[in-house]
Amino acid sequence: MTATHARRYAADVLALVLLPVPLLIAAAPAAFAGGGTRRWFGGRGDNGRADAQAAKDAAAAAFYDLDSAQRDLRISVETITAVDGSPAARRAVDDFAALGRRIDEVSHAYITAVDAYDLDRDDLDGSTAARARGELNRAKDELVRVKGELDRFEQGLRPLLDQAETQLSRLAPAVERARAALLSASTALDAVRASGMRADDLAARLASLAPELTKLNEGAGRHGVAETLQRADRVVRDAEAVRGEAERLPERAAEMAKRLVSLRTRAQALATRTAAVEPVLSELRRRFTVACWQDLQPVPEQAAHSVRQAEERLEEAAKAHAEQRWADATALLGTVRALLNSTDEAVSAAGERLRRLDAVAADPQQEIERTRFAIRDAQRLAMAGRTTPDPRHARPLDDSVARLERAVAGLEAGRHPDYWHFLKETEAVRAAVARVVELIREERAGGGGAAGAGRRGA
């Protein structure tokens, strides 16, 4: 008897088992016909035949249950492998294959037992019926045992199956969202192009998504569930970006036009300010030593050149704007802004230099006291909660005192003091003192006790 015949026989037996008693009686002649109608006699021999037949029916039912469970579980395993490529999923496939081999073994034993005995024979003796019953019962027990293994395997598979089914449930909505996003982007692009804007770059980006849509339409059966979900998410993200930019394009164009006007006005104002640098330099040269102004000598020429460059880039940006080359226009406007910023700083530096030199020449004591105050404040902080200062703090503070004294002495030494050097020295001293203060506060922030007192003293 083949496995197919066994499954068919098991199905017939289950159908008979489930029939009501009158129907079962009516169906009995047809169900058990084959090789001659069975004769039923009273006595011990017929009881053995009946027991063997009952064992055969029970084994058939067990075989049918195992076969059905294996088919159902195969669907579950295929669902998992379609979605999940993890090590756990691969182990599940291997374990299911091992179970399949055990199922084949017990199924073969069952079929062999069924084929070995013809329970419908007229001359079936009691001992043969007993052997048949024993082998069929053993086959049934093995089928039930392996069915138990299959059930336990199915329980262990449930988390992986739940995850796979969750991903599958996301598949159709994800693909639909991707299609909707592409349609929305296309609609937005059509609307902005209808207003007279070409939006060629956006159109190219949208067109590049067409192959992705083709793959989505081909389905997860061809490309896999995980890859299809990732592709759908990517299409949604890219399509929404195109839609958003298309909707903002008119506003972006208007804003770019305003930036063109604003930067052009700023360039004109900076050109005027650049022309005023030379008188400032003349004043610096007349009143202060060379060291106070020689680094500013190139400023007028460099500033004028930068303004000219900015004006040229502005013209190119205006042309790109008119031709709707938005990326080019944006890049050019960024270049213009950088040129104007650097020029503004250079032009401002000349006036700021004259202002600071005027102030220190009129009253150098103010700069001296400002620096001494910073040193004394740092010294108080270093001594807070201590009887002697930490050498790591005291040494740089002492060096700062000495450096300030040298700067003051240099200022008072000659008839034409180098005020710019003096200002740079006092700035350097205050910066060194600030580093010491920061170090002290960082160290004490991690401690307590004296550190707290030091912070209060500060």
C-alpha cells in the first residue's frame, strides 16, 4: 500500500467514524467491501479480527492526523522562510526537515503493517489477527508520539510565525502607501509645472522611482517580503520628498528672488564701505607705528576684489534663477554670502582697529586695570578653601602677572609705543587666566567640601 493509498484509506475511515450510527451501518458494506464481503461469525476468532480492525482504524486515524498536521506546519514554515532569513528561521527549517524524516520513518512502518495483513480474509486465524493488532497498535503509538513532537515544534515556532505574519500583514498596506505617495508626488509636480515652472530635477527624481514601482508590482513572491517592505518604505520616503519640494517650489523661487535683491543691496553698501577703508588706514599710518596697521594694508584692494567677485556671482545667480536652475542658483547665492561676510569682517577690522588704538592711546590704564582685575579674581578663586595655592594654578597666574608687567613696561619705554602689541598681550593674558579659572572650576565640580567653599568664594 502506498502513502497515497494509506492517506485515502485513513480519510475514508475518519469519515465513517464521524457518521451517525444509522449511516455508519448503511455505509459499512461499501466501506469494508474489497476482496470479498467480510463474513462475520461469533466466537473468539471473530473478536480477534474485530480487535485487529479497530487497531487498524486507530492507526489510520493517527496517520491522518499526523499527515494533516505536517501539511499545515509546512505552510507555517514556508511563511517564515518567505519573510525571515535569521539564524533562528534557518534552524526552524532544519528542525522541520529532521521531523519530516522521522515522520517518513513512522509512516513507512505504518504502511508496512497495513500491507502485511489482510484482515478481510475468510481464513484469518486468531494468532495472525493478534500479531496484526500488535503491529498496528505499535505503528499507531509511534504515529501519535511523532505527532506530539510535531505539536511541540509548532508551539516553539509560534513566535517566529507571529513575526512573519505581522510582516505579511504590513505588506499590502506598505505597497499601497508607496503607490499613493508616487501618485501624490506626480500630482504635485504636474500642478507646479502647470504654473510655468519646469522642475526638471524633480521630474528626473520622480522618473527614477519608476523601476522601483515595477518591482513593487511584481510582488513579494519574486523579490521577497523583507526586500519589498524596504523598497516600499524607500519609495514612500523619496516620493514624499519630491512632493514636498514640488509644493514648496513657488515659495522657494520667490524667496530666492528676495535673496538676490538683498545680497545685491548688501554688495553695493559694502562697496561704499570699502572705499572708506583707505582714509581709516591713512589715519592709522599718521598716528601709530607701522606694527599697528601694516597687516591691514591689503584690505582695500582685497575688499574691492571680493565685492567685484560677489557682484559677478550675483549676475550668474540671477541668470540661474531665471532659467529655473534652482540648485545652481542656491550654490551661487551661498558663494556670494561667503564673499560678502569675509569682506565685511575685513572692512570692519580697519575701523575697529582705529577705535581700539584710539581708546588705549587716550587711557592705557583702563586696559591695564581690566587685565589686573581678571588676574586678582583668578587668584582669589585659586586660594578659596586653601592655605597654599595649587602649583598647577599658581604658576600660570604668576606668569600672567609677569607678562602684564612686561607689556606695561614696553608701553612706557619709548616715544612711539606699539599699542597694538600691548593690546594683543593683554588679551593673551586674560585668555590664559580664563583657562586657569576654567580648570579650577572643572576640578572642583567633581568634588565637595573645600571645592564648595572655593565656588562660594568665587
